Amino acid sequence: MKTNYPDASYLCDLAKQCGDIIVANFNLGMEKEWKEDRTPLTVTDIAIDNLAHSVIGRDYPHIRIIGEESSEEAPETASAEYTVLFDPLDGTIPFSHGVPFSTFCIAVLYDGKPIAGVIYDPFGKRMFHATRGKGSFLFKNQLSVSTRDTITGSILYAAVLNTRNEKFYNAACLAQRLAKEYAITIDTAAIGYFGGLVAAGEFDATIHSGTRAWETAAMQILVEEAGGRATDIYGNGLYYGPHGEIQGHIISNGKIHDKLVQIVSECAPNPS
């Protein structure tokens, strides 16, 4: 029976279609434009953005769709309880420079909270998906976050190398603080994948300095359904603004969450 919104099964089917485009278009010497935020834009980003809008708009015309490259308002006569947030190609920087490390990320929000989400790695063919109240999965295998309860020895994705703003924290300070705690820190300019890896217990947390939730919503539901925790950068509940605005995020296994919030706060930018 068709639901009133794109459920996880529907999102997985769409993700597979979008992933096929990513793989088919992957090559060296890729042409790209550079956006105002100093991130690249390729024909692949546009093609997938157009496909997702077209398919979801056709099947669920009452739903608001917000993609990284474009957005559409639901008709005024229709209910806009549901919002789709997606990144057509998370990891355009590595993708457009010959590194096969990108994902398609999508989530459905109901009254501002994610109720279904998918992160798909088309190169490794890993489909992470979650539905609110029904668990988080890699294909049919249910996922659980790690049990690590110390920063020491933890494995984190933290935006410390490719930050385009330092609104929430000083990147150099955060990198130094995490190193002082003997955490292993990775920054690949493609954060979405690590939502799936935190849910799977392979990574312990992600720290994001972005102000748009293209990947965050899918990461949130995957990790929360696997037993973890998701907040904004200050440790408050995640709130998604009308255009997908967020106050950064910390998404973790829950056990090291408060300590990460503390560390990030210690690296807050100077008032000046």
C-alpha cells in the first residue's frame, strides 16, 4: 500500500537510480563549475537533482522538496506536513577529482523531524536505510552504534580541513583538541557516508560545521534508530529551518556526545 510520503523502500529505489548516474558519470578530467561557497558543481549534481525532483514531484505532489541545488514549494492547496531533504551528490569534491567516494543522501521530515532516510554508496553498493521506530539497516542487517565511552581511541569524522566557515568553532583548535584526546579524526569533504558508518558502529561520531541539512537529516535518523544521538553543534535538539537550515551538528553513539559538545564549545570562535 502506498503511504502518504516516500517511505524507506521508495527512497532506496530512488537512491539506486541516482547511484547509477553517479557511477556512469565518474571519470577523470571532469568539467566543473565552482559555486559561491567554493564547492564544485557538475552535470551529475544537476542530473540527479532533476531526477529526484521529477520522480518525487510526480508521485507525491503534496510534498515540499529541498535539494542542495534547487527546491520546490508544495502547492498552497496541498498539505505540506512532509518535506524531503536531499543531497544529489554528497562528496562532489572527491567525485569531481577522480576519487570514488560519494553518496546520495535523502530523508523525509514530518513536522520537522526525520521519519525515513537513506544514504547510498553506489561505488561500494552499500544501502543504509532507516524508518522511525523500526530500526536502522544496511540492506537487511540491523545496525547498532558503537559502545565506546571515551574520546581516547575514538574514530570521528570532523569538519576540520575543508571548513568553509568557522561560525561554530575554530577548525584548527578543534583538530588540536581532538588530537590531544588521541582521537582518530578524518575529513574527506563527504560527510554523509559517515552517518551510515556511525550507525554501523564503525565510527563513533561526526562533527559538522555546515548550516544546511542536505545530509544531516538522513544521518540523524540512521544513527538515532541505531541507538545513537543527534543534536546541533551546541547540544540542543536538531531543528530544521524552512530551507533546511541547521546550527551544525554532532551525531554520535551517544556515549561520547556530551564530551564532544564540551570540546567543540571550548573551540568557539572569539567574539571579535
